[in-house]
Amino acid sequence: MAHARISANLPPDIDPTKAPIAFGKRALPKLNEELQSPELLTQQRALMALCDLVHDPEKVYQAIEIGFLDNLKTLLLHHDSTVRQKTTQILYIMAMQNVGRQGLIQNGVISVLTGLLDDPLDTCRKNTHQILKMMAKLPEGKIVKRTR
């Protein structure tokens, strides 16, 4: 008689670095909760999944409405280099879209980003530079207050 054998290995089509995403309207709020988790691996998985989702302008708009940018601002100062790298990558993808650029300005992300210009990780510095370059394309990003 044949016996069932259960493998401890994950199936080849499952990526352990990505968080399982809830379906429909619950996807972004669930990821937002996971970004606030004290567990590092949970935060990293949520960032990987979010990085895939923000290529869609509608998801960027929803993420801004939910309040992702406040959590992402906090993660820019995280001690883990992978978290900072993925956070800057997500913000760069968001900055490629007009609604994302406006959200970054309205939520004060630029002032936190300037602290990453001398980050020890070169990809963080590169992403930060690209975000600031994209922000300059928006008229509000070019405003410089002049004093007389």
C-alpha cells in the first residue's frame, strides 16, 4: 500500500520573500498593518509585495488614501538596510506617477528623504536621488521660497 509523503520544502512556485496578499479591497490595508509589525521578516515581506502593487496608479492612490506614506516615512529611518532599500524603491515607483508625487509632497516625505542622501547603502542613495529628480518634474516640487 502506498503512503503519503509530505515534503518540508515549499513548492517551486511559492516565493517565501513575498507576503501573501489579501484579495480585493483588503489587500492594501492588510499590507499596511504588516508594515507596522515589530517582526522584521513580516515588514520585509510586506514591502516586497507592496513593491509589486504600486506599479498600478489606482493602487498608489489607494495606498496614499489609506495612509501608507506615514508608515513608509518611518521605515526610511529603519536600522535594516533591506527595509530602507525597498522603501526607497517603493517611493521611487510611486514618484513616477503624478498622484504619487503629489502624495509625497503633501505628506512631507521629502524632508525625511534628504537624510538618506548620505546613507551607507548605495541603492538607497540612488533611489533617493531618483525620487528627488522625479519630484522636480512637478511644479510644486520646484517651488523655492525666496526671502527679500
